Amino acid sequence: MNRNERIAIVKGLAIILMVIGHAEAQSFITNFIYIFHMPVFFVAAGYFFKESNISDPYGYMKRRAKGLYLPFVKWALFFLLIHNLMFALGILNEEYGNAQGGVTHPYTLSQFVQRFFLILFSMGGYDEFLAGAFWFFRALLVVSIVYLILVKVLRHFFPRISLSWASAIIAGTALCFALIKIGFNFRIPTIVQGGIRETWGLFFFSMGPIVNRFLSKYSLGIWQFVLLVLLLCIGAHFHWKGMNLTPRMIDVATLPITGLAGFLVLDRIAGWLTATDNAARRFLNYCGAMTLYIYVFHIIAFKPVSMIKIWWFGLDPSQIGCHMVIHDYAPGDYFWVLYSIAGVCLPLLGIYCYRRAKNALKSASRRSSLLTN
């Protein structure tokens, strides 16, 4: 079985669940999704950590920076540049915002410059409403580097320690640090948002190599799968929390369980899908490969659906500025289904059209070059 394809499908499932969660579905559905969907991405990132990365740390960090820092800077600067334009177009406004009542404002030149440097040097300063999910880029980059450093430190003092045991020690350390952070309300001042998401991310990233070894030897049975789904349903019913910014002490006991259970459930689903060639397999594999674009553009892709909802219910057109979706009548109006479809499909359609146009231009350029020669 191709593990790369299987994990790509896991990521495809997770990114679709993330979009559904952001679309403000029914509370049970969003609670169910939020207790594991982001941990899945960190486990998947650590899943393929290789021994060769330890002997080539600079090459590894270079690849991580290329895959995380550069996309973050590119797209964060893009949304920074269009921020005030979105106000001029009416996409953003100072009347409507998130469900808690917060709104965003046009940037002054001073604010623009401050955010520009925050983006470059602290991976912060991104648009809260159009790029609000960008914290993941920073968290995964920090986690990847910290994990590598800690593995090398452990290997220095214990040269024979296996990657699995080193990962278990790091994961345990991350949980202890989470307890300290929550218990003493401690924030890491050098990390935007205080570092709690990075702490959780380090735990789940460290579990990646352990899960890899486990799944290489064992396969989740149907009853184990059902029990894990039931566990996630119980967590959703009791409103257990995910990787949010206001964690509780009980989260240290529940989040590691639900996060790992969610990954195993999605992995089992991916295993069933890869058993045969089918449309769902191909689509989810493609979603997994295109995770970056869905992650970056799903919020802006919600806006056309918001326009439809404004027309359908006769709402104030300024509600197009609601973040992430229009809150009136939700979730009972089931517009979250349309939001979810748009949040996944429009970014995929956009990148498909862009690549087709790019290839067409290249072909035209080659033909023109051949004719002139």
C-alpha cells in the first residue's frame, strides 16, 4: 500500500473537515471536528520524519522554511496588500465581523508597515479575517525545528536511543510544558499568540513517528474504529476542546486522546478508500496534494456563498464582511453545506484554471519561438 497516498487522503479528509468547521455547521458537527482536525495535520507532518534529517539538520530546516515560511510570507503579504482594497470593494467593513462582535479596520500606513515586518520576522501580522488560519504555518515551522533540536540533544546524551523513544520523551515533555503554561498562564513572549498551539503541535508532531511505527505493524479493526468514533462523539457531546488559544487543565487529558483517535479514524477511512480505485479516492488524494491552496483561500471562497445568502434572506449587503460566514440563520439554514462546497472546490478550481492558463501561455510561447526561429 502506498503510504504517501494514504496520508495524502488523510490530509484531504482533514482539510475538508476544517472547511466544514469554519462554515459554522451544527454545534455537534463543529465540536466533533475541532477536537481532532488540526492535530491530524501535525501527526501527518511528523509521520514521515526521517533519520536522515537528524544527520542533515540544515537541509531539513531549509526544506521546512521553503515549504512553510516562504508560502506564509507570500500569501500573508498578498492579503496585507489587498486588505484596504477589500474595504473599498465592500468585502470587508467595520460594521460586521466575527460571531463575538469583533470587526476589522482599514490599515493606516503605520499599521501596514508594522504588519509587514511582523510577517517577515515573527510570522504574525497577517489579516485576521481573510488569513486567520495562517497560524498553522508558524506553528508547524517552530515545531519542526524544536523537535529536530530536541532529538539531536537526546541523541547526544543517549546515542543509541531510537527515534520512537526520543519522540515519546519529547511528547511527554510537551504535555508537561502544556500543564505549566495553562496552570501558570505562562506565555512565550517571542512567539505570536503565546506558544500554546506550538506546544500542542510539538506533542502531536512527536507522535507522528510513533504512529508510523504502530501502523506499520498493526491495522485498526472495524470494532476499534467504531470505538474511536464513539469516543470522538462523546468528546463532541461534552464539548471537549481542540487547539484553541484558551486551553483548560482538562484539555491536557482529553486533547491528546481525541487528536490521536481522529488521526487513526481518518487513516482507517483512507485505507478503505485506497483498497480500490474510485472517484472519492482520487478526489481526496488531490485535496491532500492541494491542501495549501484550500487552507489559504477557503475563507475568501466563502464570500460568493455569503452573497447568495444575502440575496436569499434579504440581508444587509454589508454582511458580506461577516467572518468567517454570515451568522444570521446559521446553522439551521444549512448554508454551511454550500459554504463547505465552495471553500473546498473554488480554491481547487482556481488553481486548476491558473495552471491551465500558465501551461497554455508556455505552449504559445514555445510555438512562437519555433516560428520565429
